[in-house]
Amino acid sequence: MAARRAALRLLDAVLRRGVPLEAALDGAARELDRGDDRALAHAIAATCLRRLPDLDALIDSATRNRLADDAKARFALRIALAQALILGTPAHAAISTVLPLVDGGPRKLVHGVFGTLMRGNASLPETPSLPPEVAARWAADWGDGMVEGAMVAIAAPPPLDLTLADASATDHWVAELGGTSLMPGHVRLAEAGHVRELPGFDEGKWWVQDLAASLPARLLGAGDGRGVLDLCAAPGGKTMQLAAAGWRVTSVEQSQSRLARLRENLDRTGLDADLVGADVMRWTPPAPADAILLDAPCSATGIFRRHPDVLHRVRPKDIAAMAEIQSALLARAIDWLAPDGTIVFATCSLERQEGEAHVDRLLAGRNDVMLDPILPAELPDEIVPHQQGWVRTSPALLADRGGIDGFFIARLRRIA
């Protein structure tokens, strides 16, 4: 029951207070000492968020008067139904462990609605529904095909992607880990278990990084000892990629806790970078840079497969606010480039406002910057650059091979 109470706190934090699921976990699971109980609470909450519109539709079909979105009875029913219909919990256990969550409240209502649905052999649609406002926004931007791909992608957690420190060892690690590879330096695992227990973790041979997230650093190529700025760098996957590719990396990150995590990752992998704890909007590099990687803070709607809470937390006003920050960061970073220097700009977002719109506006307003078109040979099979030269990944891509997160990536060059 304690795990279900923690799951209730998690859902409340996400849906009522707008807190990211991962950020809410420590507080919500404060009563749980065991790791498996924390994992169960997280799994229940994440499952509810993946199937929230469909769970709510079932609940509404069995109630005479619609329950308020933030009613505790609705939260309890979401948790019970997610367990019984998705996670394989026996119905009697699913309901008995949530009824104490509504002590002093509508226990009979919760029990009655759950019983009605179970007796009626309630089921969820095979393909999950997206929140209506998200589906409408993405359909307007990308078409129905992308929305259908996203609906399939959110049904279950995605596979685990690893980036290798040594791309030449790809075949070895595919065999050692029992995975597959979609391009050199990448290994995909269908089921990973405990990441820290996998071969090669302690030796720093690889790190966890979605395939889409690995593309921006790849597009800068080999460093050959040249300097590169990795802005907004934590948790450090791109810094490690750049260091492994021979760049002299200066990583700038405002959050001290995230910077500490980056330092830990560098220590584990034996890679080197200069770490700077600073706000990019206040910091200035000592000299012009040959290359810059700016994976800018964003709405993160592109990583909804791993973090389904973003679909329920992020509103249009949040997207607009993040777009303003990205625009300011991009304009500032470009001014730091040396003549003929290169910047790769990326966001893990599926919002045009946080991707293509920036490049269109930048190229229209400056005559000292040009697109450096990304070539098909630089990308995994099935991912094709836009005719203008930038890349947009979406959940509809690589669907039969485990999918990929949503990213926008553009490579730009400062004209000498």
C-alpha cells in the first residue's frame, strides 16, 4: 500500500502541481526504503500517465456524474485500473491496495466504479490516446502520421540506447551485451535490467544516451585537438562524445548538481573536459570557438516515450517561454564562433516553435550565418535530412526497430 500511496503522490505532483515525474520521485517515495518499492511506485505512476486519456474515459463511462480531474477518487481509480489492466495485478489486489488511499472519502464510489468496470470486462484500446490538445497541436504541425506514430510509441517504455566510447568496438559490445546497433558507436538493448550491472559500465566503455540525443555531437565530426564549447552540457553524454572524438571540450552548465553528475560520468569513462559552472547568458568564453554544441533547454516533448509526464505538464505558454530562451542562447552562442566556425543547435522537442522556427528566423535576420547541410551518410538508415539541410526525428521513425526520440538538429556555419 505504501507504494500505491507514493504513486498517488507522484501523480498529484505531475498533474496538479506540474512537477516533472523524476523530480517528484524522492519526495513522493520518502516512506519507501526498498528500491523495488520505489520502482513499483514509479512504474504505476508512469503507466497511468502513458494511458491517462484512456483510463479517464473508462472511469467516466462508469460514473453518473463526472469526477473532477483532481478528485482523489479519480486518482485512486487510475492507479487501480492501471494495475489491473496493464501491469497484470489481480483485480482484488489492485482495488484492495488503493481503497485505503481514500479513507474518510468515497470508498464505496471507488469500489463500485472499479467493480462495474471489471464485471463488464473493461479494456483499454490497443493504441493509446494522446491528450487531445497535444494530438491537435502535433497534427497541425506534422500531420496525422506523426500523431499515430506517437500514439504507438507511448504505449510502453522504449529500449535502452548506449553510446560507446570507442565506435570501433561496436561489434564487440553488440555481442557482449546481446543488443543490436543502428550505427557505429551505438548499441540498443530491448531489456536492460540494472544498468550499473551491465558489462562495461564500471570500466566506462559506454553511457546511456538515446540514439537521437547522440546525433548532434556526431555532426561535429572528429576534433583533432580543436576546441569546442558544449553549452548547457549536463548530464554529459555529448561532452563525453566530443571528448572521445578528440575535441578539447569546455562544458558549461549552470546547475551545480548536474555539473557534479557530469564530473562523475567523466571520471567513470576516463574522458577529460574543462567544466565551467556558469549561466551561458552571463558567461563569455575567453576566445572565439572553432565549434559549439548547443543542446538548448526546451519543453522536452520529444522524449515523451521515456518521460510521459511532459505530455500532461507542458502547456503552450511553457513552449513559448522556452522558445524565447533558446532564441537568446542561439544568438549569443553564434557571436562566439570564430570565422568559418560551426555550431550545432538541437532541442529534444517536437514543437516547430522550438526548432525550425529558430533557424528560419536566424537566417532571415543575419547575413553572417549559413546552414551547413547535414548529409544522409551522417545519419542512421531511415533518417533523412530535410531538403533544407536540417534534421527532424519523430516517433514515427524506426518504429519497427524500437523507435527514436523527437529531436530538431541544425548545423550552422559562421561565414568568414
